[in-house]
Amino acid sequence: MSLITDYDSLLFDLDGTVYRGGDAIPGAVEAITSSGLPALYVTNNASRAPEVVADQLRGIGLSGVTPTDVMTSAQAAVTLAAAEIDPGSRVYILGTRAFRDLATAAGFIVVDSADDEPVAVLQGHNPETGWRQLSEAALAIQRGARYFVSNLDTTLPMERGLLVGNGSMVAAVVSATGVTPKSAGKPGPAMFHQAAKLLGARKPLAVGDRLDTDIAGGNSAGMDTLQVLTGVSGHHDLVYAVPEQRPTFIADSLSSLNDSAAVLRPGAQGGFTARLHGDTLIIEGGRPDSTPVQALRTAVEISWSPGSVVSGVRAVSDVAKQVLDQWW
């Protein structure tokens, strides 16, 4: 039985899960389309408006996607700020025009300088952010402005690799002010709860590529989670994952959405066995057609067991050595 028959909706991350940069990840569009489930695209990338994201998704073949099928962390940040500061308040936006437009639509007055006495700073990813903008934000916060951010992702997956993410830019402001912001995006549960509410979902499956945001966020919202190995977090990251970042299921890509829950859940498979020798995880066995992800699911059943302490992984059979060479 297919994994998705157990769920009533799908909450997808985008970068590293559905697409990488501007290109669809192989098999992703076909898997989403064939699932037949309502879907919402929940992204920590605050740089683009939902309309732009929806247009990109239609451009890669998801023809029925509309802006209401997208939830960005910029939207979540504005919602978070609106719950804590009065309508009509002045705010400084460290982000794109789309972020400014969302704040204006929510009833805030967007200003361009700390000298305009904003009561809050809202920060999201913007490739054009530089020293001047960061300094204005720091000045406003030093003068008492509340500090909200869309997300804390330190990196952003793109075609060329992992680029600087919003969290890395936030770190500069935190360093200059000593103020820790309130983050609206993943790994907090708010976006997942909002997304499920919009879909009217009772049992959604959260799907992503990054353990410390997508999976941790879905887990914190009390949802089952599916980790795909097409983005930031790889095989080794999963072996050493802390409890709050451990997914319910593990797949190579979205193409595995129609695999069974039994296959995707951590546990011995592919003829592999795993055991601890001291603090070294030993993987052995396997068959000629066994895969790296089968070895991974076998491994994490042991490394995630209560009381396990793992400092290294070692393959002792020829097949195990071959597949572990493909881990990243």
C-alpha cells in the first residue's frame, strides 16, 4: 500500500525538495501530480511573493498551482508581527519588495530608516541586502524596535551549491545588537499549523530536505515527516540526527511517495544488518541490487535507538562498502 494513502494532504518544502534553483528535481512533478492529494507549498524562502512562487511551480509542470497554494515565511512573519504590534505601526523591512507589500497589506507603515522610529524590524532573505540595510536594522533594534525574522536557514540551496541564507544575515544583526529575534518560519510549528488549517487537513504529511528546518518543524507540529535526499541534509546527517530532527520516513526523492510506509520507515532492509561495536556503527551484508538508502534506513534504526552513541560508521562487507561510498 502506498505511503500517501495514510494521509489527507501533503505539505511540501520547495528548495531542495521540489526544485533546485529554477529546475524541477527529477521525478518530483510526476510524483506530486500522481499523488492526488491536496498540497500546500511551505517555504522558508521569504524573497518572493506567493504569486511568483506559484508561477515558477506552474512553469516546471505543476499546472494547477495558484498563489493560495503557497505559504512563505514572509507571510508567517507578518502574521507573527501583527499578533504583537498594533495596526498602523511603523516597521522597517529588511527584505524584498514582496515582503514590504505583505507588510503594507497587513496595515503597517513601512519606513526606510531607523530615524523614522519603527517599532519593529522584519527581516527576510533578499539577495540585495547589504551593509547599509543591515546597519539600519541594527540601529532600529538598538533603539528598541522589536525584531522578527522570516526564518533562520543559514544556507540556501541553488544550482551552484549552498549559498548564504537568511539565517546567516540575521546572525550579523544579532552580533551587532545582542538581540535574539522571533522567527516565524521553520523549524517552528506555526507555518505547519497554518498550512494544515488552510487545507482543512487532519493528517498531513510534511515533506522536506533539511533536518533542522523541514523535519524539525513538521515534528514540532506533531506531524509525520518524510526526508528526501535531494537537498541539504544527506545520509551522514541522518545517522547523527538528534531526536527532534529525525523523520518518520526516508526517501531518495519525491519519486518514492508511492512506495509503502514499511519500505520508507527506518529498519533493516536490502539484506543489510547494522550493529554497534563500541561507538562505531557497523554495517554489513547487502545484496548486489541493494541501494544506499536501504543501508541508511538499516543504519538509523540502530543509531537512533535509545542510549546509542555513534561517533563513526564502518562498512565490513563488499556491498556495504560500495553503497556507503555513495553516501554524502
